[in-house]
Amino acid sequence: MTEVTSAHVPSRVVLNQADIDRALTRIAHEILEANKGSKDLVLLGIPSRGYPLAVRLAKKIAAADPTVNAETIVGQLDVTMFRDDLSHQPTRPPRHTRLPLSGIDNKVVVLIDDVLYSGRTIRAALDALVDLGRPRIVRLAVLVDRGHRELPIRADHVGKNLPTSSSEKVRVHLEEIDSVNGVPVNEVVIEAGK
């Protein structure tokens, strides 16, 4: 009988702490430029790592525009129950959706996620958003775009475009969750054993 196992080839780090900080600073300025300022701006992070990225971006936007209170423009959008792959994924509890007090109606909503891959998480986020209100504009900002889209979705703001093979795993590590900042890429190798 042949047993199939998978192993991870040691990772290479494609973004370190300083790289992540520079990418977020650039994205914050791009968001302000695309919006022509901070008026009606709402940042919604997708759990789990999209939310701390949204908080960081809100602080950078507030640093660039002193009229912004970072805490009032950021929220969290849980997409768990809107995913189309629930039957294929391990069970995970839904997270809380928290909107800013101003809500999202007629706002410029920027969805924030860590890695854009197939596009299915963002499709779920768009479905979740429709249940909560009617934004004027919806944009997407991601730290890493690794390609391999299965749906016609693209990011408006990207920290790093990272062409990958489908056998690679891209993980974003953030201090708020993982106690370290960085983006390693691991090659997953399928091995046949005895």
C-alpha cells in the first residue's frame, strides 16, 4: 500500500517587517489619492489578518490626514457564512462583523485582505456587504496578490504582486496574531511513501 504525504520545503521570506510597513504606507497614500482625500472613507478588514492590516492602514491614513480619526473609519467584515466552499473547508466559527458607527451606506468602502488568490473570499465579502448596506464605491486592497484567480476579481491596491505556483503556500504573519511580521512562501511537495 502506498501512502501519500506532503512536506514543506523550507520557506523563503518575500516580505519582512520593513517591507510590509513600506507597502502599507504606499497603499494608504494610494487610497487617499484614489478617494481624493478621506471623505466618506471606510476600511473593512476581512478576518483574520485583513482586520489588523485595516487597523494599520487606518493609522497610516490618519497620519497623512490629521482630520481622520483612525478608530472611526475601520471595521471588520466576516465572510464565513457567505463562502461557497464551506463543505470543503474545516469548520471554523464565524467572527464578528463590526461596522464603523457611520455605517457603509453611500460610503467608499475599501475591503482589506492579506492574500488575494482565487478571488472567492472577496466574492463572499461582496455578498456580505450587500446584506449590510449600499456603499457608493467598493475597492479592494491586499498585501499580496499571488495570482491564480478563479473569478474575475482584481485588487485596486496591492502591496506586492507575487507570481507563485499553485503548489506554493503564501502565509502572512502579523505581530497582532503571530507575534512576528513577515510573508514566507513554502513549497508543498507531495511524496509517495510505503
